[in-house]
Amino acid sequence: MSVRSNFDQQLQGLSDQVVTMASMVDKAISRSLEALRLQNVALADEVQRSDNAINQLHRAGEERAVVLIALQGPVGSDVRRVASAISIFSNLERMGDYAAGIARIVVEGSGDSLLKPLVDIPNMGVIARDMLDAAIQAYVNNDVEAARAVAARDDELDDLYDAIVTELMDYMVNDPSTVARATHLLWVAHNLERIGDRVTNICERVVYIVTGDYEELDGPHIGRID
């Protein structure tokens, strides 16, 4: 096997690891929202435990990328791809944390009925998961236009989040007894909104891999760490 073929094989392995981790994160998001819908504490506990596996894959992926840089000395688009994988692993890990955070909210609120029927929050979940899937496909296919289109959908999440905040604030103002339950739902919506921002970070990395340019795709808040 030539040096180039070996390097290409290792690059493919790194990309496959990104896809695997993204699938784990998507499952965690889905299961955390299902736990919320059903108020299923056992399922929420499972989601929280599964975050350890996501964290382990994050560390393994970063180590693989660092070793690849150290041993192969990639240049140009190759080094951009390897370095960007490190960033993508980090963003996926944070998404896993947000899913675990939703699960933790379910556990903390166990015994309390939901404040209201869930409508906008599940819709946020659908959009966030669709965005994640499409962003990873853009990464695999080196598709800049697809990455930009995915990032543009973050506005949909932001609009839903703003509507949820307004509605839940009204609940709390009009009935202080709802504060705890409303706050739990606010945090769920917040975590989903942040997942959208992390997906947008991945889309920016796709653009960087292909073009070599840093391009902000969703305003100045992109890249903040919280």
C-alpha cells in the first residue's frame, strides 16, 4: 500500500468515526425527548449513562486525529480535514451533553406533570435532528452548499425557541406556582437551540475544509462555549 493510500484510509477511518459519533448523539437526543414526552425516568437515566460512551468516542477521535497529524504531517485540504474533525468531535460531544441535560431535567422533574402539552419542543427536536443528519452528510460529501443550507435552518430553531420563551414566561408571570415546571421546559428548549448552534459550527467546518475560508453562517454567537 502506498503512503497516500494508507493516509487516505486513515482519513476515511476518521470520517467514519465522526459519522458513528453523530449517530450516537442523534440517538441520545431522540431518547431524551422521548423520556420527556413519556416522563420516563428510567429512559432518562439510560440517556445520562450513555453520555459516557459519547465522551469516550470524543477522546478517541481527538487522539486519532492528533496522531494522524503528528505521523503523517498532512498539508492543504488534508490538514484542514483532520483539524476540523477535532472541532467536529468537540461539537458533537457538547450536543451529547445537551441531550444528557434534557434527560437530567426529566429526572429532576419526576413526579410532576408536564406544564402543558408538548408541541414546539418536539418540533425543535425534529429540526435539530434533521439539521444534524444533513450536516454530517454535507461533511461526508464535502458539500459546501448543503452545509450553508443546513445552517440557514437554525433560524427556524431560534424562532421556535423565542416563541417557547414568550409562552412560558407568560405562564410564570400569571401563575407563580408554574415557575419550576416552566423553567424545566425552558432549559429543554435552550438545549435544543444550542444543539442547532453546534450543528452550525459543523457546517462552518465543512465550508472551511473545502474552501479554506472561515465563514460565519449564523451570526456572531457561533462558536461560543456554554
